[in-house]
Amino acid sequence: MIKSISEVAEDEQYFTKSMANNVIKLTCTTPDTYRNLMKHFKEKGIYYHTHQSNEERAYRVVLTPGRRHPTGTVFPGHVARNIVNVHHRLTKEPLNLFFVDPEPASNNKDI
């Protein structure tokens, strides 16, 4: 496995740790190394599991009814990936609270 990883990434760009059941935990030091390894694993048909990288993770915004928004848009210059009406955890009644996940963008924190 290490030989296969070494085809794509240099030794300083990742760390490995042996886990139970013949599992190897791989930690990449740069986003480019992560992307290159995921592409390599797909091409070679190597089974893997990954978590979403921080760069691709959605930024969540909470909307409440007291906040004013421009007509027709929630946040100008942003595209919503997902909008969820929050429900009360016990009664399952919808609340006046919404989670909005905009598409990943460099200006998401400007919201």
C-alpha cells in the first residue's frame, strides 16, 4: 500500500497509522496531496473511506424571522446548496428557524 501511495505523494506529504482489522489511517498535510491520493485510489480501484475536506465542507448560516433579507434572495452573491426548516426535537413541529448551507466559496464568511 505504501508503495502505491509513494507513486503519488512524497513521504513528507502524508502520515500513516496502522489500525485494527488491516486498516491504515492516512493523514495528508496539504489539500493537493489529498486530492491526488483520492484520484489515484479511484483510478486503481483501491477501497477507501474519507471525510469531506474542510475546503469542500458547507458553511452553515442560521436564519431567524427577525432578520431582514432582500426580496427574492437570501444572500446576494451566494448560491444555496441546501435549506432546511428546523423542527422541534420532541414534538417535530417546524420552528421559525432555517439552516442555509451555501455552496463553497471564498466569500462565505462575509455573510
